[in-house]
Amino acid sequence: MHMVVCGALVVNDAVLLAHRSPARRAYPDLWDLPGGHVEAGESARQALARELREEVGVEIVAESSSRVGDLWAGSGEDAVHVGVWHVGAWLGSPANRAPDEHDDVAWVGLSELGGLPLVHHGLPALLRSLTRPPPSRLTEKVA
């Protein structure tokens, strides 16, 4: 089984997606979160940081990422386990740094994901939790 990680960079209820080149062998001409394979000796978080740096040119701020869930694709030798992460903070401006893999990157409204041709059909439901407002904080009155 292949282990893959991908990162959801979210700003104002829009997520950064990468469009896989139509020339790609696996999942051509579909939208997906930026990410890639976990290499030998890497943790999932290390692979996520490396892949986001390579593909979209951002550095994850330490400990700002959290796992949202998992997706699976394929079967047998081609089976893929995808760990989906929310990246809460990063340095740099996301851009397509891997034009051999992606022919475009775009910010897409989380509510619009269901209408796009996606690699993983379960992605919109998985990312839905990222649109919820944060819980309200109780504050103590100081006299």
C-alpha cells in the first residue's frame, strides 16, 4: 500500500487545489489537494512539509497542522492510503512550483468542491469540518 499525504490550506472558506496535468499517468485532469508520497524514513508530517514546499512553495509553521481524516483509493498493489491534513499557518505565497505535475493551482470555495472533478469523491465531506466557526471562548470579567 502506498502512503500519501495532502494538505488543506484554507483562507476565507476557500481551499487551495492543484489540477493534475492531463499528461499524468495516475488520476490525470482532476483536482486534488497538494501533496504526495511519504518516503522511507519520513513521518507523515515531515512528508507533508516537504511536499507542500516542493509543490506550492510554502513552509508549514511548526505544529500548525492537524490530521483531518483519511481517504483510500485503488486496490491490491495499487492501493493508496491518503492522510488529509489541515494546515493552519504557513509562510510564503502558494504558487505552482511543480508544473510537471500540475498545470494549475486555484483557491476554490469549500462549498464548490462537490461540483469539481476531484481525485477523491469523499474530499468535500472530509473538508466540511473546516468551515465551522471556532468554538466561542468564555472570558472572565475582571473587577
